[in-house]
Amino acid sequence: MKRDGQRLLGAGKFVRKPVVLAKYFPGSAATLYRRIREGKFPASIKISPGISAWDVEQLEAWAKAQRAS
């Protein structure tokens, strides 16, 4: 498994917050979490205590939907 912001769990690929902010969400961490609470951005998945990550497939689907609108 990788520990550089990306993890492979099962068949899905997961990324941590620095990658989400750099590649998928052009804003601050505070705005990211506000969008999650509003249901406007995919929520992270708890991997272990203190570690959350986002499913890349969900992020790609969100990004595709944003480009289409």
C-alpha cells in the first residue's frame, strides 16, 4: 500500500485530502468540508481512526458532472 496521499484498498483507489485539494477541488479545506456538509461534494470514507480518504471513482464522477453542467 502507498502512503504518499494515495492508497489502494481492495479494487478501489483512494486519495487523501492533499490530493483532493490539488487535483479535484480548487478551494480551501474549510470550503471543501462545507460543500460535503451541503451534499455538493462526495464525502470521505473513514479508513481507520484519524485517517479519511476519498474514492477516486466518486471524485471522477463528480468532476465529470461538474464539467457537464
